[in-house]
Amino acid sequence: MKLIEAIIQPEALERVKNCLFEADVHKMTVHRVRGCGQQRGYSESYRGKIYKVNLLEKVKLEIAVNDKFVEPTINAIIKGARSGNIGDGKIFVTDLERCIRIRTGEEGGEAIG
């Protein structure tokens, strides 16, 4: 079992969801987050004063998958999120030690579905 976390551009969310659905991945958690990477933000003028905005709006997806879905999930995220520009995002894959479905008490791969 793996936990896949992806930080993507907000406007890419619908494309990524569609690509995930095509890959038969339907369960995910979505968060609105702020962060910065290579983009390093931008400057903005408000009432004659310059403000540096270095925490940009992003979307974070968290998807728990069984091992056979790891590569299809990664490929779907890349397909939907890639524009070729700085700021497309990152994908993190970590081992998922334990998963428990609260309603039934199922554990492991059965709990992920």
C-alpha cells in the first residue's frame, strides 16, 4: 500500500480528476494549500506599494492505493497536471503502514478498496 500526495496547480484539478477516473482511481482527498517552489512567487502593486507574494495557491491530492495502482495513479496525475511550465507540481509516494476502514474494521488493501 502506498500514499500518493500530489501538489498541483488549481486549474489542473479537473483534468487530473478525469485522468484518475479513466485509470479507475476514484478515491481521493483534496486540500487547498499554499506553497512555493521554483516559481518563488511574484510581486504585486496595491495602492502604490509593492507586495511580494511568495506563497501561491495550490491543490494537494492525497490518494491511498494498493501496489498495483501506484504507477497508473502517478501516470494519470502527470497526464492531467503537466503543462511544461514551472509550477506544474510534485508527486510524493510513501509507504502506507496501516489502513483501517472505520465502518467495517477492515484493514490493509481491503480497507483501501
